[in-house]
Amino acid sequence: MNTLTGDLRSGDLRYGIIGCGMMGQEHLRNIALIEGASVAAIFEPDAAMRAEAARFAPDAVMMDTLADVVAHPAVNCLMIVSPNYLHLSQLEEIASIRPLPILCEKPLFTDPADAPRLAALRAAYPAPIWVAMEYRYMPPVAHLIEQAQAATGGIKMLTIREHRFPFLEKVGDWNRFNRNTGGTLVEKCCHFFDLMRLIAGCNPVRVMASAGQAVNHLDEVYDGQTPDIWDNAYVIVDFESGLRAMLELCMFAEGARYQEEISAVGPLGKIECLVPGPGRFWPAHLGEAPVPKVIVSPRDPKGPRELEVPVDPLILAAGDHNGSTFYQHQGFARVVRGQQQPEVSLDDGWWAVAIGMAAQASAATGAAVDLRAAPYTPDRKM
């Protein structure tokens, strides 16, 4: 097994994995790269996905239930990678059995009415919970976050553009319907709302959105139902500091050279990063896939400065998220070993969902949503 060593103290991580579909298998590949980490037990009800998981984690024991994984004596941390609508109930079940450190994929919940359940979990759960927000850890995005204040002199406008491929096929096609995902602006875009709040350094106050289903999945039918998941959106988010942020999402633009483009602008200048999509989707006849970039454009003296931010090929090959899943697991390993607190807390994950829910509501009604009055918003602290 190839491993990438770091500055972590000794102490083995023995994961219990809940769900091993496409994203779960990416987590398995990245756990295999973390020194001192292994997968002890897996719960995956789909036979085909279970067989794939066994290829990536041949020493793991396949379990019949979540409870079996949580109770397995070798397991000392957990990873939830199940369909969105299961996350909160699975967190509650774990809490009732054996509260271990958890890395939980986004979103934390999908129904606005379930916010009180998350509040109760937050108040009572005694172990660390880290919400998986991979986009924070993409090297070009992390570089932008680190340099944004100096490059801009204080961000006033933030824009995130994602032009990408449609939703991929998942087991049971659960991701084709809002009732299972929370809607595109929760399922897909909570990543970006998390980035907005992280970069702003304060909480949002108002959300305005326009979104819909224009191209994708319109000719698909499942049990007599046509998918209702949106494929394009504009979302504007106002923050307490006066910072304005915008998301532009298009999920029928996989021909683009870069999948994510993020720009931050302030009185001193602009900084932006360009992030390519998954390398496995890049057409071979075009040669090497694009390299991520960060561009700093000061107002005075004028003259953009361009920096390439390549990712270690071994890490890049382990997933579809520009190496970020590996760096996220490095941080989670430090949490399990008692070296730090989660970098993405339950509150962070909750806020990301709340912004997405407000955006879904705004796009559906045509009205702006005041997050200070929304019943699914967490306590206003940063």
C-alpha cells in the first residue's frame, strides 16, 4: 500500500464506513493513503457497491447493519457516506449506541422541519463531528482563502461559478428527486455556501435566488415520476459585514476547461482560482488535463500574476475533488488523535444547509429570504 506520511503522531485510525457508493469509494481510496489509517468495518446494503468496496478495503469486515459497524470493537471512528436523507437519522442512531468521532458527508439534513433534531444532537453528542466540506481543501481554493485578505484589502464581492456535468447515476437513483436530496441548492451547493461563509468570516442575513430545471433528466422516468432536481441557478447572499456573494451554477456545461472559478474582489485588487473537473472526465485527445491556477490582479500597479497550484498525482488519482478528500482525512486524523478540534463543525455544516434551504425557498417563491427569521437557521454565532 502506498502511504503519504505527515507530521501526525502515532495512533491508528480504524474506520467504520456507513455507505460505500461512488463517494464512499473515494473515501476508501484516500483513507488508504493516510499513515496509520485503515478500514475495519463497512455497512453497504447494495451488493454491487459492497463488492466494489471490498476491492478497495479487502481487510474490512462487511456488516449487515449500521449498528453492527458502530459496535464493532476494532472501530474507533466513523465515516457517514450514505444518501443525504439518511444522515441525520444515522447520526442519531450512532449517538444512541456508541458516540465515536464522526466524519459525516454533507448535507447534515434535508428537511427544514428537522432543524430541532440537529440542535438536540449538537447539544448532546459528546464526541467530535466533522462535516465533510471537501471544497475547502482543494489546494487552489485553500491558497485563495489564505491570500484573499492581503490580495483584496478586505473582500467586498465574492463570486463562485461552477460549470460542470449533470448529476451522476447513484444507487436507486435517489439523487434525482428533491425529497431525497434537499434540492440541488442544498445537495450540491452547500459546499459553496460553506465557502462563502468561511471567506466572509461572518454569518449571512439574506438570500435571493433564481433556479430551475432546464436541460437535465427531463426524459428520465422512475416509478412513473420525472426527476425534479434543478440544473441551473443564480444565488445572491448578503452577509453581516456587507460582503455580497454570488453563486452561478450550470450543470450542463461539462465542456468547460475549468469546473470551478472563484473570485474575490476588494479595494486593493482581485484574487481568483481556477479548478479543473475530475481528471477522468478530461478528453484524452486534448492531452494533459488543465492545471489548477490562482491569479492575483492588483489595482495598482496593474498586472495579473498567475500561479500554478498542481496537486500530487497520487492524491489527485484517488478521487474527483482535486486532492481535497485526502487533506480532509489528514485533518480528521488529527481530530481522532486528540490533536485538534474539527475544522468544519456541526454549526458550519448547519449554516451551509440553511443557506441552501433559503435559496431553494427563494427560487421557488420569487421572494428574498431573511435568514435572521428562518426557522431552520442555527444560533447566530461564528
